[in-house]
Amino acid sequence: MTGPVRLAVSAMGSAVAFGLAVVSATVLGVDFLRPATPGANPEMGPPLYLLFFGTIAGLLLAGVVAWRLLSPILSIYRRGGLSVVSAFATILAMLLCIPAHQLAGRTGLGALIAVALLVSLLLARSARRLVLAP
């Protein structure tokens, strides 16, 4: 792979992983807010708002991380397009929350958050190194 392609893949991977961490933390927060035994009427208060706004925040932050890491790309069109693709790719990645929560509960979500943050950090460092490399 050439330098710009490696930069794009590393930056977008970091952005998607960071968005996944934010959405996983949101799902964990919703799990803490939900009552242990659901009632006859579904809860439409704070858990719903947290889920909605936390998911949107995860998508937006994935786009922002991609935008920042792709700063060496001078074309705003390409940089913006890759950032938007990273945000939408987070939607696919956040499906990992379902098996993590069903298989291991809150511990699984916590582990998913930790792994996603670690992957995001490592890929961001790789993207930064590609920019600084001669």
C-alpha cells in the first residue's frame, strides 16, 4: 500500500474504533439506567435519550477523529468524504455491542470499550507516524 492509502486506512480504522468505544459506553450507560425488571410500559425517559444522543455522538466523534487524522490530505472533498464514510462505518461496528452484551453482559461491554480504545489509539499512532515519516 502506498503512503496516502495507508494513512486513510489507519485514520478511518482509528475513527471507527473510537466511535465504537463511544457507542459501547452509551449502551453500558443505558444498561445501568434500565430497571432490573421491566414493567408493563416501556421506559421512555433517560435511557432512551442517552441511547439516542450517545449514538449520534459516537457517529459524530468518529467523523471528527477521521477529519483530524486525515489533516495531511489537502482536498476537503476527499477528507470530508472519508470522514463521513468513517462515521457511517461506525454503524456496522456498533453491531458488536449486541453479542458482547448478550454473551458477557456489562463486563463484555467494558471489554469492548477497552479493546476499541486500544485499537483506536494504536491506529491513530500509526497514522501520525505515516505523516511524520520522511
